[in-house]
Amino acid sequence: MSDEHNDDFSRIANESMEQSLVGELIDFLRTNKKWWLAPILIVMLLMGVLILLSGSAAAPFIYTLF
């Protein structure tokens, strides 16, 4: 019985390692029905991209958007 349990645990652990962070996040949103979190996460991601680009050569082009 414990061998079957260990095999299942190992299989599940290996599957979760293959999935990316984004895949796990989408799976979490899908299984827990937390779709209201998606717009918040998208806005946070876009703000992070803007912050990263503000220190680069693209900064003058970003500032013209606002």
C-alpha cells in the first residue's frame, strides 16, 4: 500500500515540476474559480514591465504615452 502511495506522490511531484509558474497560476485560477484575480495580475504584470522599461533606452517612448 505504501509503495503505491509513494509512486503516486512521485508522479504528482514530477508533473508539478514540469509545469511553469504561469501554467500553475492559470491552473489555480481555473480550479479555484478565482477569475477575478486575472485582471489584477495582468495590471501588476504590465506595471512591472513599465518599471523595467523605464530604466532602458525605451524610457523616452514610454513617457510620451502619459
